[in-house]
Amino acid sequence: MPARRLPKRTSGFNELYLYLVFFINIPLFIQSALAGGDFDIWIFMFNPKEILKLAQTGKYAIGSFNFSTAEILKAIVLAAKELKSPIIVSTSEGEASFLGMREAAALVEAWSIATKLPIILNLDHGKTPELIKKAIAAGYSAIHFDGSHLPYLENLAQTKKVVDYVRGVEKTFDRQIIVEGELGYLRGSSSVHKEALKVESEDMTSPEQAEDFIAHSGVDSLAVVIGNAHGVFAQGQEQLDLGRLDEIRRVVGTQAFLVLHGGSGIPEKDIKKAIKLGIVKININTELRVAYKEAIEKQIKEEPTETTPYKIMTPALEAVKIVSGEKIKLFGSKNKLKDLRI
Ligand code: G3H
Ligand code: ZN
């Protein structure tokens, strides 16, 4: 199969896109002005791919934070707002089925308008084309198709089909949607593991396959396995194979955005080095879950007679906000909102 060259993502393309969106939305600007600016139209004007492109150029990473309840989303958004950072918020299949995809999208849109933050809503580890289609119909602006459990060629073929579908949607509906693929065997789940982690080298992403996968599938982003795993491991932190990441970056160049899943429990120095070596999106779930759960437990213990939900939940919201804020600072995306042309 001949290697297909991906179109270069140039800033010219982004400018043209923004101009088009501007002119298409002129009636909305007028309505906004008539409504005294209360009707926020700016939200139509951000391109999720531009957010990752700026991170790639500026050598920082955007946090992708999982949520399954309204207050967890609120906590993440408030942290990002305070730190003037772009963010990605994600729902896995389970999280999306608990909250509802349309409901998640409506909440994100409401927070985006209220805070004027460009919030990317991402489907995390979507394993079937049906789920991907559902997320896009609900309004998600990024999707992660995870075919990493499949044999390589099957993963490539299915991911390519997803990419083709998304490109069609982008064309028809004048939208921009990030497509992320995954290569390698990522162990664990987003919880605290008692057993020690052992990542075998054959589980890790091969640089040659990464190059081939990106060229033939046309994905925007690639999730790599370089010693990372889902969850936090009680017996020792995850250790990244930074040499492998460097090799992957060399062969991939800037043809795709590199993504690090399993961001919880990775030593801070490894996270910083990984960002220097080209990681532009880092997924965080377990550390938010642990902060949320521990804060609720503590609150109920301290105030056992309290029954008002928002009083019980306030410390949990604060705890999630603190963890999200720490990650935003670690990833270097604080104050990067100003780089965006919105
Ligand atoms: O897709 C979600 C992330 O990879 C979360 O990983 O639970 O280790 O933070 P984590
Ligand atoms: Zn993940």
C-alpha cells in the first residue's frame, strides 16, 4: 500500500477557516450586538486542532480531564478558567453512558459560553464506530477511536474508516473534529492498583508502526504506549521510556499530535520530559477520581447529619479543582489562552 501524504496543516488553512466562520456567522454577530452582547457567538470560532497545534509549536501539553458528573466538569472548568488555560474534557464509554452524551455536550457548551473558554469535548477510548458516530452527533469536537486491542492491520483499517467518516462530517457540516488513534497495549484501568505494574517492551508502541499508522490512517493524533498505564500503582510509579518517545517523535515529526494516556501516577519529571519530547495531550482520570472520593468520604465523616447535596459535594469540587489546576501548571498550558485567535 503506497504511503499517502497527509495534507500539511498550515496556519494559512487555519486563517482561511476562521475567516469563513467569521463571515458565515455575521448574522449571529448582529444578533449578539442587538442582545447587548449577551448572546455569545465567539464559541463558533475555535478550531480544536488549532489548540493542539499551538501546544505542539509552543512545547506544552493540554490536559484531557475525565468527568462523569456535572460538579466534576465544573471543577475542571473553573481551574482552567482561573489559570487561563485551554482544556479538553473527556468521557469514556462508561462515563458517557452515566451522564449521557447529549447532556455532557450541553453542559460543556453552557460552561464554554459562561466562561468564554474554548473547551474541547472528547470521547475517550471509543471502541466502536457506532459510539464514535453517536458522540459526533451529540456535538463532541474530538474522538478517540481505540482499536489497540485489534491486530495491527485490523486496527489500521478500522481507524481509517473512522477517519474517513469524520472527514465527511467535517466537510458536510463545516466542523473540525480531532481524530485520535491508538497503538500499543495500555495496561490497567482508571483506579488504584495494589499490584505492581510491569510493562513489557512488546506492549509498547513501535516507532515504525507509528509512522505507518499515521500515514495510512490519516489520524490527527496518536496515543502511544511508552511505559504509561491507566491508574495509579501503589507499588512504584510508572516509568516512561523516553528514548522510545524520542524515536517516535523523530519518525512521526509533526504529522500527528502525540498523546499520553494514563497520566495519573507518572513522576512529574517524566511528564515534563515527555512534553519536551513532543507530547501535546495528557489524559488524567484516576487522580481526579481519588481526590473526589476522598473529599466526599471526609466530608460525610465530619458532617454525618448533613443532607444537602451541594454542601456535601462542595469539598469534592474543590479537591478536583486543585488537582486539575496542578496538572494544568505541570503541563505548561497556564496562560496559553492568549495564543488562540478567538
Ligand atoms: O483515558 C483516560 C486516561 O488515560 C486516564 O488515565 O486514570 O491513569 O489518569 P489515568
Ligand atoms: Zn486512556
